[in-house]
Amino acid sequence: MKIEELQDKANEIREIIIKMLAGAGSGHSAGALGSADFWTALYFGGVINYRSDEPEWEDRDRVVLSAGHYCPVLYAVLAEAGFFLKEELDSLRKIDSRLQGHPHKSSTSEVEQLPGVENASGPLGQGVSVAVGMALAAKMDKKDWRTICFMGDGEQNEGQVWEAYMSASKFDLGNLTLVIDRNNIQLSGRTEAIMPLEPFKAKLESFGLRVIEVNGHDIEEILQAMKMARVMLDGPTAIILHTTPGKGVSFMENKSEWHGKSPSTEEAVKALEEINSH
């Protein structure tokens, strides 16, 4: 897809997210909307290898969603990519749905899995450890597939995250890309008021990560950063994705209360009108 087509696709993803959340009556709006440009670039910009008709293809790149509450955007792009029927998106957060409020993946065959989901997530911080393990396994087995781990900035409060960064650096995991959504909000307020991260880039670099900062709403920048990370094989890369939470919906943008809030029917109508006008 061309850049303009990817931007249009990202707005379509935002529309889907609003409809899903309004239908569910619960869920997380801000992060999902804010990261829609990144997820669109990831799945439709030609930077990862996957087969939607063969979701367990051995040579696929592994995409780990550590911040599980972002899952509406993951579900939306997976459906758009053909991993499962779009009609199933209407079942978000419903009883017995494969689209739960945090993605799940079970080791038992008795539980039907949602194609395209690589890990169970919910407790923040665990996904990056899973991703480091996947990347290390690929390196040990001399496999060419890569691991991409998506995290929130509030998630950086977890000590486990920094332990995983140290391990990624120690084992020179050049096949690992860490993407951190720097939207500056978390559940109960602004990140810098709750637990300051700055100087964030310097902290990441001190743990042995190569750091790239991008405008998380500039799809061309995102694609360039992902391609750079793919060829830098001497160690792990972290991409700081500067985004506006609630992007595209004026009454949600930069408001921490929308971290874990879904729109009412009336709010959804207004949100869709705004997204369609972009």
C-alpha cells in the first residue's frame, strides 16, 4: 500500500475500534486509537512476514502485545488482514468470545484460539519477557523470523520490563524490536506525575538498547524505523512511538480518563463523524 492508502486504512481501523468498544460497552479507547497508525503500518506496510491463512506458519514474525488492554486495535488489524471473519469483531468482551478484554492463548487444545494472537496478556510487563524468550529461541535455533513486542509507557513502571531489557542486551538479540507507545498517560493520570520516565531515551540506551524516536502518527517514519530495526542485527532496538492518546476523536485526545473507558452510543456517533472527516 502507498502511504496515503495506509493512512486511510488506519482511519478505517479507528472506526472499527469505536464500533467494537461501543458495542461491548467497556474497554480501552485511548491507546487503541492512538496506536492505530503503527498497527496499520505493521500489518499492511510490508515490514513483517505472516500468512493470515496459515497463522501458525513456522517462519512468521512473532508479534507480542504486552499491553493487553490495547487489544481492540490488534483484533481490528487481524480481522482486516484476514485472520478471521470481520463479523466476529462484534463479539468483543462477550461471554465465550475469542475476543476477550485481554488477548488469551492457551496451551490446551480444548480452548479455541484466535488466529494471529501469539501470547496471553493482561498483567503488565510480562509480554516483554515472553518476547525476549521468543527472540532468544530463534537465535539459538538459527531461525530468521523476528519478534516485535508492543508496550505502553505506563508499563515501564514494572521492574520486570527492565530486567528483560538487560537480558535482551546481554544476549545481543538483534532479532528483537521493542515498540513503546509514549502517549504520556496511564490508568490514573499523566505518566510523568505518577512515575516519571524522562530522560526515557537515555535510560533505554543505558540498558543496552538502540533507540529510535518517531512520530507515531507519521506512517512513513514508522515504516523507516521498522526497516532500520530489521537490519540492525548486533543488538535489540527500541522504538519510542510518540502518539496522541485517543487520536482522531477530539473529546478523547490526551485525556487519561479514556484510558479504560468506552464510548456511549451518542459519543460513538460523534467519534465516527470526526474520524470520517479526516
